[in-house]
Amino acid sequence: MIEPKDTTPAEKDGKYQFQLSYSGREVTCLVEKEQQMLHVNIDHNMNAELRINNDGTVTQTGGTQLPDSSIDFIKKHVLENEV
């Protein structure tokens, strides 16, 4: 059974768009945050799934493998906007 708390959107869910330096060029990065997941689309052709862990770290769980520097940039940009 799914608990109601698991299906309610988190207060700070939302969509984010910003420029990201990837492979030596600036590309558009679209991120949709749903509770503890970040759905990432880079340059309209690469997708990745990131999980926000309880300790505040972010782990990639699927999609195109992103460099750690890109994951850190996405984490800082999205989670920093929640404060």
C-alpha cells in the first residue's frame, strides 16, 4: 500500500532551467524536481535521473552518465534555490 505522504508533492518541487558547461560548451539544462528525484534533460538530447539522498548528497540512478562536476553544479543550482 502506498502511504499518502509518498504521493503528495514536496513543497519545493518545481522546474528549473539554466545554462550548464558540458563538453566545453554552454548547453541548456532543464531539471524537474519531484520529491527526492531530479529529472535532468541536457541540450534536449541527454536525460539523467538523480536521487537526493537523506544526507543531502546526490546520486545518479539512471540515464546518460554525467560527470561529477555537472552533478555538483545541478545540485547546487537546484537545491540552493530552495532556501
